[in-house]
Amino acid sequence: MAATNFLIQLDNIDVNDLLYVEKDLSFAQKVVSVCFLLYGDDHTNASYILQKLLTLIRADWQESDLLVQYAKSRPETWRRHLVEALCIVGARQVLRRLGFRWQDLRLHYLPHIGGLTLHVHPLLKSLYTVCEQLNLAQSGRLVLDVSEKVARQQAGSGDPLRFYDHTYLEIFLLDWLTRRAIRLGDIDANGSDVQLLIEHLKFNDLQEQAKLLIDTINSNARDEDQQQHQPAAALAIKQEPSTGSQQEDSSSCAPSTACDAAPSTTARRRNAIQLMREKAGIALIINQRQFHREVSDDLKKYLSPKPLDKRMGTDVDERRLNKVFSSMGYKVESHHNKDHMDMVHLIRSACQRSLLHESLVVCILSHGFEDAVYGANSIALRIPDIENVLCSDESLYDKLKLLIIQACQEKSQPEVQGLPFNLKATTQSPGQHLNMVRAMSTVKGFPALRHTHTGSWFIQSLCDAIVQHSASEHIVDILTIVTNDVAEKRGSNNETMISNTNITCRQHFYFPPFL
């Protein structure tokens, strides 16, 4: 097959063909292997395909569209990745039906040579080869040994995988990848870590398989001198101008303008996560500007005893949040004056649509009291319940969940604020709360300050800090900068405020770069 004909045949593969491709892959194990090779090179995609495969296997494998979903997620490159993955698993009949000749594909992709690939990640190919070479008993020992070590290393960091069919060894590899117990590194295997697997293979006299993984890493890693002479990638971020003073006035970044971002100079931890613009996710903003008291009789016991004032200046905060998060690639969804259960429905909907995203941001701008925030119908929700809604959704497992709340947190007094609505939202294990960040405008027992024309101290300071420091600082350090900035502010009557954060991150997360 001439190169031109080969490329023409590649381009002729239509997305609609993929449903038939899945059917033609004669049994479920082949589909699992192909999905492992296609989805496994990205943490978010690996988490997605792991949950989908587990669901399909447990349901005796009903009809699926996993390859169609893959094509939609990578519209420019899916054909080349797919054909190479089909070659690696030896799906000759499927490839013939797509119009290819096996001999030509074998010469082009060299599927029989371990660790050598054109499009698929080389370590995924080698890991698949290991899966094929181990018998059921060897696979079982590998799963038990590595799973036990991962559980010890990450005690309390998540629910164990409740799956026990060792014939699907790729399922367990996907689980370890999503837990970051093993790492593929970049396409050249730089930054990879499969030491847990290599140690097990060597200990159990599987030297050939251990050597395959080691050789894959060594043969694909670029030479250090080569890396040093490559020009650094240009940052799509403006540098912060130098200033002669040690301290800038907090109003130097106007709400309607973007401040210049600082250059990245701090070395990042090895397991730090840089969120990607194209997969950043949803930024849900619920802006409660005005409130009503028209509720059914069974809900009147939850009403605030007194009418809640209109929140002047909150639209300034909403506009600033919208501009900052949309500039980082987030899909901003703004909603106004939502009742307490409407708030819950909006949050749950955003969670369910976050399966292929890397994070979810929820911003609530409202009145509140200690550990509670009001809906537009003057009924409050408990903030821990909102957090449980975020943490209990499987689509957000091990992903960044950022809850931003601008609301007073004065001491709870039922006769003054009313009772919060009991949402009965719960989680099943401590691990579900991993990578949850709650950023509050104020500490418990105190009000949150908001200017009627320039917006709230906390939200404006948060947006300033993100714009100025997201290129160099991870999210937790940005929130520390916000706390310091808010603490230094003074109102016209010498009012003060301290913002508050609650963090359960196991890694450093960096916001996506600005345009």
C-alpha cells in the first residue's frame, strides 16, 4: 500500500463505522484492550474509561459507543491512534473490513516490536504486551501484590477497586493509573514510574516482562543534552511588570481589566497537576441578588425569620468571576436568584457533566450564616451538604473540586437566621473528599464585607490573585495570597475580615493558562 493510499484509507474511516468496529471486536476483552491503549494516556480519560468499562463488564457487556466517544474527544487524531491500537491487539478482521492490508500495516506500525509506537503511548503498548504474556495465575499474583502495596501507600485515600476478574488485567492497570500509583510520563516516557510493576515482575522471575518495561522507558527517553538545547516553549501568559514599591494598593487591578500574570519561576513538585484549558471544566456561578419568602407551608419552618436584603454590588463579583474563569478555558454557567433546591439541581447537573473534565468550580454569592448559605427563597443550605454533593459524584472522583462561597458566616442563631434545610447528602468514605477545596469569604462567626459599587473584598482579591499568580503558584498558595491580601484591607470604619479555606488536596493543582 503506497503511503498516499494508506493516508486516503485512514481519512475514509467514518465515525459511524466505529459502532460496527466494536461489534466486530469478537469479545469484550479485545474492546478493553483497545480502550486501554486509546484512553490510558490521559488521567481524565483513564478515569472515564475505567468507570465505563466496569459498568459494561458488570452488565454482561451491552452495546456501547466507547470508540465513538473517543473519536469525538480527539477529532483531529483519532483515526491514526485507532488503527495503530487495532494493529497492536491484532484485530486483523476488523482492519480488513476497514479496507487495510495486514502486511502493509504490520510494516508501518511494527506491532510485534515492544515499546515502539507512532501514536499510541509506548508504555501502554508494553503494558498491553505484558498483559498478553501473563497467564491467569501470574495476573492474579500481580494484582494482589501491587494492589496491596498501593493500598498501603495511599491508605484512606479512596475506595478500593471492587473488581475481581483478573482476565481483564488492563482494568487494574487503569485503576493504578488513575490513582497515580503508576505513571506513563510524556509521550517519550519522561516522568514515567512503573517501578511497582517492575519490582513485582523481577521478584516473580518474569525477567522478560520487566526488561520490556525498562527498555521501553530507556529507548524512548530523550537524551538530556538534547532536552537542554531545545528552546523553552513560549508561555501564552503576559509577564508581570516590575515595580519599585514593595506593596501595591489593592485597587491597582480594576475589576473590569485583567492584571498581568507573573512568570513561572518556581519549580513544581513531581506530582503537580497542570489543568488544561480544553478540559478545564465547568465554572458554575449562582448569584443571589434578591430574595423572596414565597414557599410552601411545609418549608416555612426553614425561612429566615426576617426578610433578607438585596445584595447590592454582587453583579460586579459575578462579572469578574465570569471573565477570569472563562479566560482560563472554563465553561462559565451563570444563574441568578435560585431557590435552595434549584441550587442543588444545578450543582448536581454540573457534577454529572464533568466526567471528561479535569475540575469543577462552583461559586455561590449570597447571604449566609455559620456553615450555611441562603437560596433566593430565604431557605439556607448547609455548606457541608453542598460539599458532600460534590464529593459523592463519581464523575469528580480524585479531581479538583473548588467551592467558592461569598456569604456572611456569623454565629448560628435559629431565632435570627432560621434552620438550614436538611439535604441529607452524604459520602461513603473519607477518600471521596480528596482534592476538595472550599474557599470562604470569611471565618466562622463573622460577616463578609461587600462594597455596593466595587464588589466584595474576597471575590475581587481572589480574582486579582488568580490573574497575577496562576502562572507560577498552585491553587492553595493562591488562596494563601488572598488571605493575606484580605487581612490587610480596612473599611471606612476600620472594619477587617479574614478569608477562610478548607483543603484536602493530595497534589498541587495549577489553574489552566490564560489566553
